[in-house]
Amino acid sequence: MKKVFLVLVLSIFTSSAAYGGMDLSKHIGFSLWGGGVTSVSGNYDANHNLSDVVRMYGFPAAELKYVIIDKVALGVNGGYIYQPFKDEKTREFYPEQKDITPALNVTFVSLIGTFNFGPLIKSENNMFNPFATLGVGMYSWYFAKNERTDKLPAPADSTQDFKASSWGINFGAGVEYFATQKFSVFGRINYHLVMMKDKEKFGEDFANQGFLTFGAGVTLYLFTGSK
């Protein structure tokens, strides 16, 4: 089995396509990626940042994009962020409840633009495409009492669920490596600023939140070919 896997990997990379000799204009790309997510900005309450409360965890994401010209693509990006509470914060906030496992759940869909720097690299043998992204979208989120069930009450009002749908922006960068003309692998990092603050629902202290997602993935290009 290991030999078969090694042969497949070698066959992909020995048939590598030079990105510098390709024009991906008017092609469609479908990407799957995942990795880690961490909270980097925003208050949970008067005494804690959100990063004090939830721990670094993981996320999956997918993207469908259309390459308008070789340097610019427009697409739809969606994903799911999951961040469980730190054990010590669960005990601190809910000392009387022994069987709960609180977590923040976020599902997002955004319209995203990508600028490709690969065409600017003047080398026929270049197989790398550095890129930058900018997007805007909707983030549906809630704090759950048990991972993904039983919504937690909002801090400012114990009768109201701690959930909402909020607009957000995201931006980031990455590097794509073309193993073949139709297949690439990439690493990327994105910052998400989600407008979660709502004084009436969640009180004065709960703020807009910032998340950092980072990871790796693959892209399959449809109708791809050198012109």
C-alpha cells in the first residue's frame, strides 16, 4: 500500500506543469481545505477576551471560483469554525453543571476575490502562484451548551439564546503549487472580522470578534489547458 501511494505522489509531481506557461482565464476551480482556527481579538465579557475562553481548534472549508483573467478570480467560500471552551473556563462559568461541553459554532459563506501573483513572475518554469484574498460574507454563529446542541443564554439576558447572524469581512494570503495543469496544492492564512457586537442582545462587553484560520488544501481546475 505504501508503495502504491509513493508511486501516485511521484507521478503527480514528475508531471508538474509550469504555472508561468499557463493561462487559467475563464477556468473554474474547486478547492477543499482545512486546518486550525484561533481567536485573536474581541472581548467575551468585561473580564475575558474570547481567546481566554475558547481554545484553538479546527475547521473545514470549500471554495468555488471562476478565474476571470489570469490574475483575478471571483468565488464563493464557505466553512465551519468550531472552538470548544477551555476546561478551566467551563468549570469557572458553570460550576454547578458537570456534564456540559460548551463551544462556539460558526458557519460562514462569503463572496471572495483573489489576486494571483503567479502571472507576474517572469519564468516559464515557475510552478508557484502566490495569491491574496479579500471577501465579505455572512457568519451564522451560536454558543452551545453541549458542543452543537442546547444554546447557551446570552450574558446580558438569561432568557435569550447566545446566537446571531452577523456580517463579516476576511482577508488573507497564500501560496499555490501546481503539481499538474489541473491540480494544485496550497497553504493559506485568513483573518476574519465578524461584527458580533450587539449591545441590546449581548450587553456592553461582548465585542466584534476576530478569528485567524490557517491550513492547507487542494484545488481542481475544470476545463484547464495551456493556450
